[in-house]
Amino acid sequence: MMNSRTTKHVRHAKWQNIVIFFILLFMLVSALPNLYSDKVDIHLINNSAQNKPVSPQDINNLLAAHNLAVDEIKSTTANTSITLKNKTDQHSIERLLMQKFGENYSIESSIENNAPAWLKSLGGKPIKLGLDLSGGVLFVLEVDTERALSDRMKSIALEVRSLAVENRTRLSKVSQLNNHSIRISFSKLNDKDKLLKTIKKNYPELTHKQLDENQVILTYSSQEQVKFRQETMKHTLKTMRGRIEELGITEAVTQKQGKNRIRIELPGVHDPEEAKRIIGATASLDFYQMAEHSKAIGILQMTDDNGRKLRMNSQVVFSGSSIKNARSGLDEMGMPLVSLTLDSVGGKKMSAFSKKNIGKPMVTVFSEFYRNADNKTVKKSKVK
């Protein structure tokens, strides 16, 4: 009996030891990614095959003159990759390269972890360090949803005047009462029904209230106001996350705080002014027609990410202010697709342009306005 109990106890102990061994092994593998650090790579991309490649020695000399060190520089005819020794030098090096090579080269950055491939294949990721462990910057931004709603109503008021002209309807006055209401005063009663029908079709979210025979109030209901503010916050959050990606911060936390505030935590950021300039930037989106004749008057020239030089008519087909909503998805062939919902003015402009330019390309230009190190407003445009 004693031998049987002893054997059973030994077998039970071996089973426990095996479980403990595998648990410790799993914990060790999970902790391994924290031994490897993230490396920032800055890519100097040649915009044209005619440009002379920049040699690693030239870059080394340039950076050494400003006391900036890097780990490695790899160069090809189309691309030069610079691996930084210190992540905090990223923006200083980018500014320096832009000043020296910005005319012929575009600059992009990426973050790569130097963990071995087998560890990455297991999905191992280092623990994200917050502000309390790595230091950094905390921003709390307040989104002016009331101003956004007011601007929307101003835009609708302008479009109502445009619709009245197209429908040959005489209006005595179109005025904005507050952030969510506008009043339309008609000159003739027999013109009213046709215009109101068109407005209801273009703006189903608006509520119509009859004051008297000559006056109608268009307003956002309480439910629609809440919906508009939620969409504004959602769009702003998405924009902020995109700008933080530009900073190259992988541990950033961006989340909604309260009704109209956004909390942004940027661990490891040592240049708060640079972060503030990028996060506080404003943006615009414009759509241009490709110029048929390169020598025509009023031509804009830009270079896309592939180095192609594009010539566009200077007159905008329509701008981002005409976009009511945007959604990403896939087309019938499974390719990425962005679906845009335009307001009545933008829709008519796009419809008229499409009828006259079937099969012809259109260029989308994304522009950002921000303050540089000298506190001057700078415009940065990119073909999307």
C-alpha cells in the first residue's frame, strides 16, 4: 500500500511539473518581445529617375554636422533608408532632410521592431508603456461641435439660395436664426412648394416648420443634433489618429472623453511643440480635373508618390466642404473603395463634370495647414 501511494504521488508531481514548465515557457516567450526595441526608419524617396541618388556619405556628413547620429544608412537608386539610433531625433532629422533634399525627394518614416522573424510570427508584441513609465505628453482637446453645426447651417443657407435660383423661386430673405435653424422668407406663395420639395429631398435630416404663409424654418431636431455631434466626434477622432500615426508613436492612446473632448496620450514624446503643431493642423480636400493641354493657362503641377508629374486645371471641381459623409469598403472586384455622399451643390457639380468628362481622370489633393518651427502657417499638399 505504501509503495502504491508513493508511485501515485510521484506521477502526480511529474504532471504538475510539466504544466509548470510549459506555463513558465509561455511566460518567457511572451516577455521576449520586450527585450527588443522599436527602430525608426526614415525613407528618402526619389521623386524622379532623373534625380541623382543621394550617397550615404553625404547624409552622414550632413547629420554629423548637426550632431545627429544614426545606426545604418542603406541606399538604392530609388530609396535611401536611414535607421535612427535615437527615436527622439526623428523630427530634427526629417526637418534637416526636407530643407536639403525636399525639392527632389519625398520623406516618409516607419517603425520596425528588431525582434527575430520567428518571434514576430508568433504574434509577440512588447508591452506598451504609458505616460507613467516612459513619460511624454498629454493633450485634452475640445471639439467645437456647436461651431461645426453652425457652419453646416451656413452652408445649407447658401445652398438654399442656389436652389432657389435654379428653381426660379423668388426669396425675400434667407437668415440663420441660431446654430441649428435657418428661416426662409418667400416673395411669392406659388413658388414655395416646389423649392420645399427639393429641399426635403436633398436634406431629409432637416425638420420643416411653417411660421406663416411666407416663412418656413428649417431646423435640426434634438435627435438629429445629437447624431450630427456624434458624427463630428467620430470624424475628429479618426483624423487625430491619422495625425498621430504621422508622428510615428505606436503607444499613443486616443479616446473620447465626455461629450466633446478627446484625450490624447503620447508616451515617449520629447518634442511637445512639434506634436502640438501636427495635431492642431487643419486640413482640406480638393478634387481637380487633369489638364488636357500642358501649356494651358492656370495649370497646377504636382508629383504623386510614384514620382509621376501631374498637371491639373487650377479650378476646383468640388471641395471637401461638399462631402456630407464618407465610408470605406470594397468594390465588386474586392478592391478598396471610398464611398462619398455629397450635398446638393457638390452633387450637381460632380454630375455636370462627369457628363462632360466620361473616362477622364480626376485628381484628389489633400492639404494640411499647420505652424512650423518659426510659428508661420505652412501648407503641405499631397496627391491621394
